[in-house]
Amino acid sequence: MFEGIREDIRSVFHRDPAARNSVEVLLNYPGLHAVLLHRLAHRLWKMDFKLLARFVSNFSRWFTGIEIHPGATIGRRFFIDHGMGVVIGETAEVGDDVTIYHGVTLGGTTWNKGKRHPTLKNGVVVGAGAKVLGPITIGENARVGSNAVVTKDVPDEATVVGIPGRIICKEGDGDCAEERKRQAMASKIGFDAYGMTPDMPDPIAHSIKNMLDHMHAVDQKVNAMSKALESLGSDCGKSLPEIRDQLFEEEPGDPSAPVSSKVD
């Protein structure tokens, strides 16, 4: 049990650069509170203490602004960022390492009993305000854009946006491969587009996309040159230092520092 709590806390640090220490996370992250209370409520639900489970769930909703039915199945390292307005239905199933943002609904489209809520497989990311409805499956490592409304299955490694949701990128597409490279570079430098999608006519997002493409090309050339020099017997020295998120945080009184795109 305690190992599971520690794992949930560690998952926050992996996906939120605003997190500073474990005490701060444990005391001030409603998404973590909701997950921990749900794990208790779900255990009570499985033990057939249905009324007590609903009471714990309702307290969690009042305390955090996040509503998770105690019957929902939640995997390991589940992270709810910000969290206000999140609703997860009774028959929803969430895999490991899933991330969802505020205003997300994992809801149903029928009043019939049985499986009526979505299944999110491992590594799924659901952007702010998205609605994933019905007994559908969102494949592994898929991404759902902010405010999208998804009512059909989404394959693994795909990106879906819009109303109704449409797939704009899936594994095997050339555009998807380029987008994955940008995401990898963004992750490397500590930047998250936070729900931006390729079809948004945002000049700043377009500029950032071009910058990430250029940085990826530079990385490839540097690696190629290093390997060539090493094959000739040259010692290229230590590898490049890892870029830390702290380097992108604005120092007080320093107007020239870069501004983080992450909402704290």
C-alpha cells in the first residue's frame, strides 16, 4: 500500500516540473488526493461496502473537485494535473502511466447497465476539457487533444483532435513520425505543448514546432560528427549535460529569462 503511495507521488515529479518536494506534492496536489481516495473507495467497493465506498468518493469530489466513481478501475502512476472538473464513470478502465488534465470526462452514452465507459490503455494523455464517451478503447500512448469529443476507438500511438474527434496522426504516417520527433525533443528540453495540436493556426506554436525540428536536426548532426571523430580515435569527451527543467524557469527580476509554457 505504502509503496503504491510512493509510486503515485513519484509519478507527479515525472510529469509536473512545478513539483518541488514530496511534502508539497502530498499536501497540495488535489489530483493525487483524488487518486489516493479513489484507491480506498475502490477497495471498499470490491469488498461490497458499496455505501461506504460512495461516501468516500463523494467526500473526494467535495474535497478535490474531481469525481471518480468507486467502481472505476485505475492503473498505476495515474496522474491528474490540476484536476478540477474531471469526471470518471463507473465502468471506466484506466491503464498505467496515464495523464489527464482538468475538465476531462470519461463518460457514458447510454443508461443501460454493463460496460458503458471508455478504456484508456497504458501511456494515454488526454488534454484539458476533452470528452471521451462510450465503451470505446483509446490505444496505448495515444493522445487526445484539448476539448476533443471522442466517441470511436483510437488506435495505438495515434493523436485525435476536434469535434467530433478525428485522427490526425497515427503510427506509420510520415507526419506522425515527425510529430513524435518533436515530442521527443520537447520532452528532452522540458517543454510540453500542453494541448496544442498541429492544426491550430497559432504562429507561436508554429515557430516552436520549427525550432524543435531544427534542434532535432542539430542533435543528429552532432551525434554523427561525434561518432565519426571517435572512429578516427579522437576523444570527444563527456556527453552533453542533461537539460534540466530548472534552466527554463524565470529568475525573479530577470526579464530576459525564457517564460515557461507550463501552467503551475
